[in-house]
Amino acid sequence: PKEISRHPYLRYGVRIGFVVALFWMLDRLISILLRRSGIAGAGGGRDLVQTLARTLILSVGVLVACDTLGVSITPILASLGVGSVAVALALQ
């Protein structure tokens, strides 16, 4: 632990590695559960749900990784909120 605290890049690398491993396992778990559940048959419905789930997991994983590195994620979340409102209004 003293050697890790001396090297800040190693500390960040270990944290990011842990975050990546955690979200990769979560992605695999959700993929297996979707495959076994048979959501919307064997057609495109399951593929759509799996793609949406993977996109959500990837997005949250990137935000957690940025937060781990010390990047402020509040402006990113605010811009995503404003962007989603703009898309919703455009689709009406």
C-alpha cells in the first residue's frame, strides 16, 4: 500500500481497472440474463433491449471512470439532460 500511494498513476490505474472489470462483469451478467429470459422472443426485440442495456452500462461506466480520475461529471450530466430535452421536443 505504501508503494501504491507513492505512484498516483498506479493508484488511478488500479481504480480504473477495477471499474472496467466491474462494468464488464455487469454487462456479461445482463447479457446472460437477457438470453435466458427470452424477452420478446428470439427476434430483434431482445437485440434492441441488449443494445440499450449495453449503451446504458457503457455510459455509466465512462461517467464513473471520469469521476474516479477527478473529472467533474456534473457538467456532462447537465449537457446530457439538455440534449435529451432537445431531442424529445424535436420528436414531437
